[in-house]
Amino acid sequence: MTVAQGPGSAGTIGAGQRQRFFDDGYLLVPGVLGAAEVARYAGAVRDLLPRDLTVPEHWHAHAGRLKPHRLLADGTRDDCIDTPDLLPLLCNQRLYQVAAELLGRPELRVYDGSVGITLRNSSGGGILSQGLHVDASVPNDVDDFLGAPEELQVGGCYYLTDVAATGGGIHVVPGGHRHVAETAAGSPAGRHLHDNWKRIPEMETIEVTGNAGDFAMLHHLMPHAASHNRLPPARLAVFVRYVRVDQTHGYGRRPPRRYNDAQLAVIDDLGRRLLGLDPW
């Protein structure tokens, strides 16, 4: 497992760790959150669960994995849980600095904000609870991956609980992002192989374990999957993604979401730029 040294006073990971990220396709950034922050955010995630433990029908639930969703007025679902309690995770200074170094410029946009709760699950065969896939920021109607810095997306999840082996950690394929890029470049189907790379054939994976407060950072072409949690503690995670404002496919120029007064009160100056409320 690739482990980054904690950012120093400048918040950087260093050239060596940056190169390892592009070699391996992933990086564990330790200690992004302190103990008090972890306790606060983990509590906010647990508070999303109804007290009577009735899982709402509009939540995603599979193999012990719960993803809360908000049911919107038009009947659609939104998995961005940007409550005032959790919204600051999208605006974390330390994580932003790592993302800016990996993406090669400071002007970034942030999005996602989905939540994952993985309960102990003693049923189901194998290790993975979903198929290997990529979360590419490249739209499905684009035929090829460009491989340009402007197309890159980095993102992953905060671990809000300790994640030991077989504890529901995210599984990755070391170097798998290069396999995806090379295979796509060598095929006329390109971007559209394997159902737009959402159903990748079986590959050997490793589990990214870590401590509460760590962040698992992935390249946007990294094949990855959730895994069964075989241990008693629930795994709590919050997902965050970054793109450059000049991102090739326009993700960096999307209109900002609308925020109420309570949300705006917890968004700092950096967050206003990352969320698109203020220009860079």
C-alpha cells in the first residue's frame, strides 16, 4: 500500500509521493483529520441513520453497504449529503493542497459529498461487494480518454473510522489506471469498453486500509470496488472529488449548487472558490 507522508507546513506531499501516485494510481494520505474532527464528522454520519433503524426506500442498500440519499421534490434522488455538519469536508485545506499538487494547479472545483456506511456482513461470497469499475470524469458520450492533465480527476474517501483488513476498505488495482488507459487507447471501443468501464473483468486487487482521519486518494481511471465488511465495527466514509477549473469536459465550470444560510455559514473563503460560489 502506498502511504504518503503527512503534508508539511506548505501542505505538500513532495515530488516522490506525487510520482508514486501516478505510478500506482492511488495514495493514502494519513491524518487529514484530527481526532476531534473525526469524532464530530463520524457522529454526523451516524445521525443520518433513523433512530428506529428504518432504512429509507430512497437510500441505496446492498450487501451491508448503505448510501444515504436525499429525496428531492421532483422525485429524484441526490446522494450529496452537504448538511452544515458535513459540508466542511469538501473544503478541507490540507486535502485541497494535496489535490492541487496532484492536479498541477491551485484553481480547482470540488464535488461529490456522498456518504458510505458499511455494516458487518457475514453473507455473500468473495471479497468484493461490487464489480470493479472506474468513476471517470470523462462523459460516456466521449469516445476516448485523452490522458491530458486537464482531463484528470482525483478523489476518494475520508475514512471516519479505523479500517483494518477485511473491514470494508476500498479495493484498488495497483497500476490499474495505466491498464485502463492503455487498453482503451488500443481498442476502437476506447471509452466505451466494458460498459463504459463500469463492468471491468476480474483483476487482482488490494484493500486500502487506514486509520480514522486518513484519506484514500484515487486516479480517475483507477479500477476499484467496495468490499464486504467482515468485522464488527461499521466503516464510515465520505467521498470527495476534485477537478481543475479548466477540466476538458466542463466539470470544473459547472454552476454551483444552491446553499441555504446554515450551509453558507460553514463555507470558508477557500470553500467558496472550490464550490464555485466565488471565482479564483
